[in-house]
Amino acid sequence: MTASVRYIVNDATSATAFYRDQLGFEVLIEAGPGFAMLQRDDLRLLLNAPGAGGGGQGDGTHPPEPGGWNRISLSVNDVREEAARLEEAGVTLRSPVIEGNAGNQVLVADPSGNLVELMELRQG
């Protein structure tokens, strides 16, 4: 089963490059600066610019905008290695590597400020 998540981004073209090049997503549809659909494993990621139609329209009471604290979580084998690679590539780290009960994680931000959690689950 595939789950879909929609992120509001400032520019779907730059966000697509980030998710493809930095986080290994496959681009399924790229429709200019307003919309893109990507996939990684069982996660389909829909990227919409505000006002670009469809999911970029909001609910009529508040305009959609990027950012916030909701996030997708992606499993990685070595979170410290991934954090170092992404930081070297110029990706904004929003947290240091955090050691938790279930494993280690780091928060990174896409070009619009949407959060992505990279999680290395504890084995055993």
C-alpha cells in the first residue's frame, strides 16, 4: 500500500531537485514550478506551490504555506553519515543528531522549510 503526503513548497521545481538528488526520491510527475509527484518506497510525495491549483488551494480560510512541524520520516542505515553528507551538500540541518529510545534521528529542511526526519532505528 502506498501512502501519500502533500507538502506545500515555494517552488516545486527546486523542491523536486532536493528530494530527488538528496533523499533518493523517484520523480513520477513534474509539472513546472507548481506541482510534482515523487515516490520513495511506499511513500508518494505530492509537492504543491501555493495557488498552483489542486492541493495548493488550501481550505478557503487560510492560504497554504510551507513549513511547520509536521514531517515525513525516512529510514536510513546511518543517520550520522547521512547528516554529514547532506550538510556537506548545503542542506539545512534543523537539529543535531538526537539519540532517542527507538534510535537516532536528525531533522533536515527542504528548500521551503518543510521538515524531513531521517531515522536510524535501534536494532534489537
